Amino acid sequence: MLIEVKKLLFLLPFLLLLSSCDLQETGGSSTYVEPSVDKNGRLRKGYVRKSVSTSKDAVKNQNSSRYYYHTRGKYRKK
């Protein structure tokens, strides 16, 4: 009985560490893309891919935002 409790206390931090490091289960709003090797043998870094909007007005809003930032503010060509 005492040995089983010691084993459990020894394994508990590792189980917590493994469960907290799983980046692919981040609530569904974004996805973690794992590091990989391309066809030329170069390493691609891992990154978080943002979720794609399912709103019917998403494209309209993106174009409106792009127009605003290209015609106003510090990004404006003078």
C-alpha cells in the first residue's frame, strides 16, 4: 500500500506535465502546427495557426480593414 502511494506521488508530476504541454488541444480557436522538415531537408519551425472566421461578412471586413490601413495612418504612402 505504501509503495503504491509512493509510485503515484512520483508519477503525478510527470502526468501533469504531459497533460499541460499538449498544444494541439487549445480550445479549438487555433491550431498548433508542429515543426517539420521540408523536401530540401530544412527544418520548419512550429507555429500557431489562427482560426479562420466562419462569418459571412469576414471577407468584406478584411477588405474594409485592408483599405483603411492602406489609405490612412502611418502606413499611408505619401
